[in-house]
Amino acid sequence: MSATSEWVTPLSRPELIESLVSGVFRPLQPIQRWNPRRLPLHQIRSREYDCLANLAILKLYQFNPDLFNPDVVVNILVKALASVPFPDFNLSVALLDDRALSPNAEEPDPLPSLLPYLINMHGLLQQCRFPAFWTLYRSDDLESLRDNYTVEVVGFEDSIREVAVRAVKATFQKIGSKRLGSYLDLEGDLANCRLSFTTLIHVVGEELEEYISRLGWKIDSTTGVVEVPPNPDNQIASTVVQEDIKLQRKFSVLSVVRALLTANNRTNKSYLTRNFGGVGRLRDPERVRRVRYHPSNSKSPY
């Protein structure tokens, strides 16, 4: 079974995209005519994500280089960033061919300048270096990416935060609010903590507090520590592996080998007894020589 059959697909697709996916990934069905210029923007305007449809679009761009749309490709790569740790982004990049730069100076091709940054951002997400990801994303170098692409993708930043949340749930049982805020690019433990009587109260930003409440996690206002609910990934438990190995066939082989060794041992003892009068008498080499070359023997050298 192909690995693509196990991917999560949306409950419904537009008719145009469904015909596209059916034509590219199901060769037995007839391929309908499709124009890449009519690509609908339903994935950008909603939180839907369809990896198979995006890969089919990139594959058809290989067959129709004259219809290549760099804006669509950038949007596909932006949507694939939130699929970490799955290989959607790498699969999309693998389908990009080396193309010459667009000669149109009025509409320059944004892909050559943005692709290295997108690959770097994907690597930071793979390495769970979330603060570095947000620093790069908020930098002046990616202002064009924010203003022209991610601003149009509904829920892009929240989808990246979901990647960080999955990593935190699999790693931490407790985490500081300041550290969690740096992972989510939300205001965490404020620098100006207030003192109530003799207790130091950590003031948590409203955005982070609201996000933590949506996750159902608990935060201690005294210590500023966020408690992550237990799950199979963040619980330390010893695993006992019990193996049931049937050795009947092995025992039968050992019994056969033992029988062969016993028969061979008996044959050697019989040979020694017949020629030298027993095994124990071989310790006397002089007697062995006298038995073998007795004077009554006509062939004796004596």
C-alpha cells in the first residue's frame, strides 16, 4: 500500500481539485483537462490543507512550465511548513525544477529569493528551534513574505504554534511561561513582576494566558510554571518486554547432534579397544609399540 493513501485528506474538495488529484495520483482514471491558472485559493482562505492536491499542482507545473505561477508555489511551501515533522515540505521542494529567472522586470520572480529562507525556516522547525524561527520570520529580510503571502494565509502563525505545542507536549511535563512564550511567539513572563505582600507573582501576558487556557493547561501564578497534562510521550515509565520463544525445533536439532556425537564416540572407542586394548592404555607409548610390533609378527622390524 502506498504511503500517500494514509495521509489525512479533507472531507471534501472542489470539483476542479478532485479531478486534478484523481488524474495525477490515480492513473487508471481518465485525466481531465485542467488549467493551472484557474487554481482556487480555498486552502489559503481557510485552514484546510491538502498535500496531495499541492503535490499534483507542482507535478503539473513540471509538465507545463509556461503556466508556472511562483506565487502559487510560495503559498504551497508556506502551507507545508506547518506539516512538520511530516515530509510534505521536502516533497514539495523536490518537485521544483531549475528554471531561468523571469525576464519581466515589472513582475520579478519571488521564488529564488524566498526559497532559501523557507528552507532555513523549515530546518529550524525540524530542529525545534522555535525562538530562532520566529526571529527569522519577524526579520526585515522576510518582510515581503509576511506582507504578500503569510498575511493572506488564514491561521498561518497559529498553525506554526501548533507545531511547537506538539513538541512541548511530547517533551515537557512542566515548562516556564517565559520559555513557552518564546516558543509560541506570545508575550510570556513579563519583566516587571509585581510583589503582593511577601509573594512574588509572575505576570503572564494576556495572549499567552488565553492560549494556555484554550489548550486546557494549568499555570501557577506564583512560580510562572505551566503544567503540561500527562500523555504517553512525556511520561517516564519502564517498559517490560516479554518474548515467548518456542524452542521445540531447536531441541530436536540438538538431540540429533547429540545422537551423532554419541555414535561417533562409540565408534572411536570400539576402534581403540580393538587395536590397542582400550583407551586408557594409550598413555603408555612403549606398550603401544610392543603390541603393534610383537616378535611373533613376521612383519616386525625386530
